[in-house]
Amino acid sequence: MQFTDAVTIEGTKLRSDGYLVVDARIARTGIQRYLGSEMGRPDLPFVDVYRPESEVFATDAMTSFAYRPVTDDHPTVAVDSRNSKELARGWTDGEVARDGQRLRVPMMLTDQALIDKVQAGKRELSAGYTCDLKWEAGTSPEGLTYDAIQTNIRANHVAVVQRGRAGKECRIGDGAEHWGLAPITTAHDKETSMTTRIVLVDGLSVETTDAGAQAIEKLQKDLGTVRSQMDDAATAHSTALADADAKASKLQAQLDDANAKVLDQAAIDKLVADRSTLEAQAFHIAKDVKPQGLSDAALKAAVVKAKLGGKLPAERLEDQAYIDARFDILAEDAGKSTDTFRDAKLGARPAPVTDAHAARQQAFDDLLHFDTTGAERQAN
């Protein structure tokens, strides 16, 4: 890939022959940030690229910056022997050396038009070079993370530009005069150097120092954490409301079911009347069976067993449907039997009463009256 780096021209010396000698320090080590779209990774907003010392100060990399053409802005193509006559405005020196974390590359400008531009204020240098990009995430010795590593750095030219760091004058794709990818993070090699970076804040590009960028990134990260916590809290709240609604619905259903099972007075009266009738039938069939404490089914079973127990197989007495049927037959037979003396004695029965308590009392009175009259008839 083709890359550009930039620094500000520090010291210049005008020779007697009019040539301008420039002392340039370029190609620093460390991490620089590029736009993901320019690096072939549109899925990433930025790509942090690491240049280790072992690559920047490798012999082949340093040697490649010697005797390289100096151009007025970046050309559209790499500079070589076929176009250097048209593009070269000077040359770098062969004394390439390490200067701190940068390469020191002296150069001499030989074109008067470019010399005039430099003296008028066009004072930034941008190194154009190629390298291999190895996509490998990691952490630098300084503790900074990166997404890729530059290796096999080879210089092609050094351009004098109006503004060499993140800007339209040096970034690929901005115009016909541009060559290579310019980093968003670039250090100015001054006595009090300051690294600036461009970070995205709510979709806006903000240029700030490294410290400012780190603070913004931390705030953005903290904001993301808070938003995530708020989302979690909202989800938990919604879940709690849904659970409460579900519990309320369940309780309401249970209440409705309980209300549906509550008997009204008419139903209670009917149950009492039916029980009184059943006990009267049981008494007429088997007087010795006591109904107290027995359910309807148990009372029928006791009556059938008392009346027919010796005549029925044991399994019949366990079949409730059979018990119910036999009880009904016994009750019907008991109703058909007549006692002329009793009927004459008792006379016509009053019409059945519908009041539950009255019905129960009537049943007991009948039983008591029957016992008394029966005793009288037996005595006579």
C-alpha cells in the first residue's frame, strides 16, 4: 500500500547558488490512525497501524530514503526514472540517520519555484512510501492497541505540501494530485512536539491532542456503558411489569374460578333437600345404616351392602356406578311397597316443601312419626 507521512520543515539554509537545504525528520515509529474506508476496511471507522522500531530503522527501510526525489505536492504516480525529470524538484541526501523515534533525512531543493513557495510559507514535508500491511491486532510496548502492522517500508519520494497531516491536501481520494494514505494521527516534529488526532463525536470529526482523544474515547466508552446499563434496567423493568401483570391475571382467574364455585342460596337449598331425600330413602331401605359422616356415595354403598351384601360379589361393591344403579332400584322398590295401616294412620302427606331447613325437619318428623305409629301397630 502507498502511505504518506508529514512533518513541518524546521531548519532551512539557502546556499550561494540558490539551492535550499532542508533538514527533514520523517517516518516516525509508533501508532498512527487511518480511516477504515481508506484501508479497505469500510466496516471499521478507524484503523490503528503500528510501525515498530525494528521496521522503521531496518537497514533496507532507512537506505530507501536516500537519494529520493523531492516533489511539489504528491504526484499521482510513483516517481521513477521515466518521470523524475518532470516531477523532481530536488533530492534527499544519502546521510539517513535515526533521530529519536524518527528518521532524519536532509534534502536539497533545486527548483526556484518550489523554493519560493517554501519561503512564502509552504513548509510541510510529506514522505511518500510503500509498505506491506499485516492485519494483526496487538498492543505496542507503550500499551496502545493496534489493528495492523507496517512492514517492509520503502520510500518513493518526499513532497513539499501546504498541509501534510490529516487534510484534503494529502489524503488519497481527494483530488488528482494525491499519492498515498495520510494518517489521521500525525506528530509535528517540533521542540515541543504535540500529536493531534481526529476522533468522531456524534458523527462529527474533532481534532484534538492524544490526551484529548483518549479522554473523549473514555467518555464515549463510559457513555456506552451507561447506555447499556440503562437498557438493561429498562429491560428488567419491563420484565418485572410483565411478571406483575401475569401474576395479577392469574390471581384474577383464581378469584373468578372461586366465585364461580360459590353456591347461591337456591343451590344450597337443593343440596339440603336432595340429601334429606337420600337419607329418607336410605332409612326406608336399611334402617340400621346411620347416615351421619357419610358422603352421598358412601351412604348408598353402605345401604346396598347392608341390603344385598351377602348376595353380591365383592367387586360389585367396589363399582360406584353399579352401587348407584342398585340403590336407585332399591329406592324404587321401597317406594312401591304399601302399608295400608300406615297410610291410613298418616293420611295424605303435605306437598313437598322447597325450603331446605323445612325439608330436613319434615323428613325427620316423618321418620319419628313412622317409628311411633309402627310401634303402636306392633303393640296392637
